[in-house]
Amino acid sequence: MRAWQVQGAGEPIHVLHAIDVEVPEPSPGQLRIRVTAAGIGLPDVFMCRGTYPLTPPLPFTAGQEAAGVVTAAPEASAVSVARQMRDHRVGSQPGAAREDDLGAGQQPVPIFERTNWNSAPS
């Protein structure tokens, strides 16, 4: 699976690198989402530059918002596999800019079936 990883401080165009990583396995209670669209916002730009107060240690995967399709869900979850979802992360929990993401941010939000994937993360 590919992920956009920040490997040094600088402008995003220079420090974001597509790398291969393992597909994440969800912990109990987590969803796994096949990311169709991920947003890189202003906090991500500051994290790339190393100027955001909550920048995680290098290297880290960028992205605080993603939208996609659920590929794994807990048995007792109200969310089913194949459901379209949006996930938003806060603070120092980036990592949505990858092909498969875990629902680790705030409560993942269902999105409408006819949502345009280019606008879903925002």
C-alpha cells in the first residue's frame, strides 16, 4: 500500500514522498477505510515545515482528512463494510494520506452515496 510520508522539514512539494507501507490492521473498535480522497490542509503544510506545535516526529504520514469506503468494521459496529465514510483527525494525529486508513480520528461520518469524491474530505 502507498502512503504520503514526510521525511524532512520543508515545503510539502519537496518533503512528501510516496512510499510503500504495510496495510494497517484495525484494532478492536476501529474501521479500516480504503481512501478515495485525502486532503492536505494548512495544518499539514505547517507540519511539513516543522512549524506546527503538534508536529509528530519524523517520518510521519501526512493528512488529517480522508474519505473512502469501509473495508473492515468491528462485528458490533453500526457501520457496515462497503459504506462510504469521512474521517477527520485532530491535533497531532495525521496519517490519512494513504491508500488504507484506520478510523482513528473523531467519529467517522457516513457520506451520501452520490458524493463527489473530490469534495468529500472537506
